[in-house]
Amino acid sequence: QKEVEQNSGPLSVPEGAIASLNCTYSDRGSQSFFWYRQYSGKSPELIMFIYSNGDKEDGRFTAQLNKASQYVSLLIRDSQPSDSATYLCAGVSGGYQKVTFGIGTKLQVIP
Amino acid sequence: DGGITQSPKYLFRKEGQNVTLSCEQNLNHDAMYWYRQDPGQGLRLIYYSQIVNDFQKGDIAEGYSVSREKKESFPLTVTSAQKNPTAFYLCASSTPERTGARPQYFGPGTRLTVL
């Protein structure tokens, strides 16, 4: 069973701090990874994707991928209350680009 | 505006009824997907389609059916055979990016409740 694992949280951080969201995966064949943000009652919104080892930055968001350790993370700098949401990690593998989603980590940014 | 639309937003079904959820996209994406989301669980793939007139079962296809007669449309029918259909249903589409990655973009979802 190919899995993507996340701590469901909640992860609480004060406003202005760095939020670190983590994800591990079991399928070594996974090629790329996506991070989605999902507000309560809404659909997931793509934030970033990463497919190479190392860091990828986009504004306040940085995705990190370590294929040797099978570990993906999302850092949110200068966290804002509007960042409070559930963050889904997803891994892609297989010929038809099968996507496996984690259960999501709930982030609470405290003003 | 380009995007993915789903209708209805809320749907109530009586026991024994079949219902059809609509999904339309104008992004010119080739692949489309249906997921269901239940509290405390990750998104689970129901069906996916890579091209018109072709679709494949996902992890939880029992009790569901789909069609892909047009590139833009991928409706999902929840049949009476689906034992526990109350869930949040999400449609997504994708196309290869320049990098080769294929991120999926989601519609707003349909919340189905069985009465």
C-alpha cells in the first residue's frame, strides 16, 4: 500500500512565526509532490509542487524535498491568520500519474 | 474565466435513488478525476479519465459510474449500490506542465447527503 503520511494536527503557531508542515511517503518511485491548502468546507487549492531534491520557494512558501529520506515539507514564513487551513500533501507515481493524498495537517495561526 | 465547475453545490438523495454530479472544465485539460473526501480521511480516487471515451476505476469505484463523451465534461453517477454515499465529492483535472509534472486542479465540490 503506497502511503503519504501527515500528522493531522492541529499545529498551532503564533502570527508572524514560521509554520513547518511535514509529510513522509512510502513509495520510492514517487516522482513529484504537491501541497494543497483547503479551507473548511472548501475544495483543495494548489499551492506548490516540487519534483527535484532541494528547496523551491514561492513568496512566503518554501517546499523541501528529500528523496533519500522520503520526506517532503512546506514552510510558511510570516504566518498569517488567513493561513489557518488544512494542508494536504500529495505524491505522484506510476505511469498514469496516480496521486496519493495524505489526510492533511490542520494549521492554526494564533493572532 | 477558465476553471472547473461542479453542480449542484449541495445534493440530497433518498435511499435507493441514483444521482448524477456534474463536472465541467474549460481549461482544455486532457485528464479528469473524481474523488470523495470523508472526515479524517485523505482524498480517495473513484474514477479517472485520461482521454475522451476512456476511463479507469480508481480505488473505490464500486457503486459509482462515469462517462467521458466530451473533453470538457466528466459526470459521476452515484448509484443505489453505493452503501455509504454521504461525502464531499471533488472533481479535478490536469494536463502536463512544462516541467512534466501534472498538478491536479479542483472544482468547488458537491456535498452529497443521503436522507
